[in-house]
Amino acid sequence: MSLSREHAAALSPDTVVVAAGRPERSHDQPVNPPIVLSSTYFGTGALSDGDRGYGRYANPTWDPFEEALAQLEGAELPALLYASGLAAVSSALSLVPAGGVLVMPTHSYAGSLVMATELAAKGILELRTVDIADTDAVTAQLAPADGKPASMLWIESPTNPMLGIADVQALATAAHEAGAIVVTDNTFSTPLVQQPLSLGSDVVLHSVTKYLAGHSDVVLGALVTSNPELRAELLHHRIIHGGIAGPFEAWLALRGLRTLALRIERSQASAATLAERLSTHPRVESIRFPGLPNDPGHERAKSQMKGFGSILCIQLAGDGTRSGAEAADQLVRALQLWLPATSLGGVESLIERRRRHTAEPLSVPDNLVRMSVGIENVEDLWADLEQALKSLDG
């Protein structure tokens, strides 16, 4: 690639998202990497490390994105691209040895929780869930006096959907002292807001579908690590289990990555504005957004993040005619600009009541609404919210 890791380290991440993963500079060559549609490659003799060989092993279209993401996360090795975020989750969980202990946030991505719960039900691993924002509670689960130590600590910060903030560095230190691998899901923050490897994590996970690709048109996942042994295990899992990315999706993800800095800047600023206004609205029972000074995770987020993200959650107050959950559903139905849909991190603003999903933990309040703020004009977004909130008075 034309941008070396050494050069990338000297540049702003806002520049790296644009410059990383470009082809080598050569006369008449394209400035953007092409899509390579091939299931196999020419070769003779025994395959060696670095040979492509077959389309399940590697594809030249993956390489630019994997290199760009590695540079953004400050990794020493290329990232690994997967067919989906859950394919990446599956690969990361394969690092837990048979019968090993996994410590995972009580509130985290539902797909990760479901997969871990199913593995535990089959006896493949032991699952311990804990409030990831409670450092002492997590530390106690990592090495309990009456149980075996953890094999893996799974961190998500901010958590989905409760927006709890973990002390990533302290937890990574405690996990390593207990002999555990640390995996951090960095989907909500992106590497422009938080770099977990620099805070002690061993592996960083992304649902590329969300902010990195950013246009709600691809499904991809990724893992990043600087540990060559862990990367080799993860690569082997990807090859054998077949969770590979399509070349067109990989190309789209890199194109989407180019505008990440602009999208994050806009959506974070809008989220902060909306959070401040919603925090004083009489129909809002409570709000979680780490950018608010009175948010429980505010100070911790300030210390380890370069911003506060663009996800916020509100709980709607009920009244004499409807419950908070019913008010939340009515709010979502009354919106005209915000899109009632799952997922997050796209250019469009999305909103949903999370407990409409049967897999959502019961500890998530049934009147909680998660909002993913996009890049629309913030006053238009607010006007739509205002009229929808006003409709609750009718």
C-alpha cells in the first residue's frame, strides 16, 4: 500500500481514513483499488505463507480495507475482514478454550450475548455476565475466590443499548493479571473516537456494517490485533469456517470509510445538541448520553475517548392513558424524518424501541428508545422529535 504505518502514525486519523489503502503510486494506475472477482489464483507447487491460492483464503479487494483499519486502530498487523459482525464475533469467541470462562457485559450487542449464551448452554464455555461499568464487579468475576479465572474478558464501551462506559485500561490490566484475553467491541466509538489496543485490549471488534461503511448498504465485520499468534488463530478460523467478505462489499466499505471523519464530526455534534434538549423535555423520563455532564459515564468517557459518539437513549414517561413502552412506540410511529429501523451508524438517523426485539435482555427498560443520529440538519431532526413528542399529549 502507498501509505506506510510509520507515515500513518504521523498523520491525523482524519487524514488516514482518506489516504490509507490506496494502491502504489505508478503512472496511469488508479487512485482507488479495483474490485477483484476471482475465486482462485494462478500458482504452482506448494502454497506458502502469503500465497493467495484460493478465494476463501484471501482476496486483493480485502487488503486495502484491512490495512486502512489497522492503521486507524494503531495495529501492527492487517485487520481481518469478515462476512458480518457476528462472523467476527464467532471468530473472536473461538479464542476461548473448551470449558473456559467468558466474562461479558450484561448489556451488550444482543447477537454477541445470544451466541455466548448458546455456547454456554452447550457446555462449550462458562458465561459470566456483569455490569461492565462496575470495575470492581468485573475484576471480581475475572478471578473469583471460589471459581476458576476467566479466559476472556469481553468489553463493550459504550454498551449497547444502555451506553455504560467501561474503564478499558483498568479492566484490561486486571484481565491480563488473571490470564485472560481482552476483546473490545469498538463499533459504537470507531477508531476515531477510541483506540482500545492503546488501552490494553488484545483484539478489537467492529461491525463494519455500522459507522465504518456508514451507508446502510453492506453487512461486514472485522477484527484487529497486533498479536501475531492471535491473528493466526483468527485467520485460521475465518478460512475454515468460511465467514469471508464478498469483494464488492469490501470495496463499498472502503469507499464508505473515506467520509468517516466528516460523518463522525457531524453526527457527534448533532447528538450532543439533541441530548441537551431532550434532557429537559417533560416527556423524557431519563436520558443516557456520555456527553452530558451529569451522565454516570461522562468523566470516564472524557478520559479515554475523543468525543462521546452519536448514540443516545431516552426513556419515555407514561401517563394515565398509556405506559412508557406504549408512549415510546407512539413516538416512533409519529416521526416523519427519523427512520424506525434497527442498526445504527449510517448517514440517516434511526430510532427504535429496543425491547421490541425478543433477544434483548429483560434488564433493558421496555420504554427505552435508542437513537442513532445521522448527518441530517440537526434543526430538522429536532423539529421532527418535537412534533412527535407533542403528539403524546393528544
